Amino acid sequence: MKAIKLEINLPEYEKIFRILHGVSAYANKGHPPSCQFYNVTGAYILSKLYGIDARPMMGAAFIAYSYPKEPLITVAKKPPKIV
């Protein structure tokens, strides 16, 4: 397996994570932050402060753990192709 050069190292990643986690914990009174918060804010920090071409990428997943009597329907829109 070929090694890939990382744009930031682990201590830098951990620093960004801890800052985002602390801000979210303060702003949301201890409730866990959403992955969207990390995704959007992290991409902004990587782009503006580190000069990395980072974009937030989000998706959706659905899991039926208690199947109802009615059929379960999930709908997701296919994301646009990124060039």
C-alpha cells in the first residue's frame, strides 16, 4: 500500500477537533455536536487557515431497526458530480 502525504499532521487535527468540540459544547450546553457542525466548520478552518482546498461533503443513511407494518421508504438525492 502506497503512503499518502497528509495535508495536516495528527496534533494539528486534534487541535482543530478539540477547539470545535469545546465551542460546540459551550454553545449547545453540553449536548453532543452534530457531524454537520464538524464538517462545515472544519472545512472552513482547513480552507481559510491552512490553505487546503477543503469542502464539506455530507450524505444521509437510514437504518430501520424496528420494521413497521407499513413499508419503509427512504429517498436521497444523488449529489452533483464534483469536477
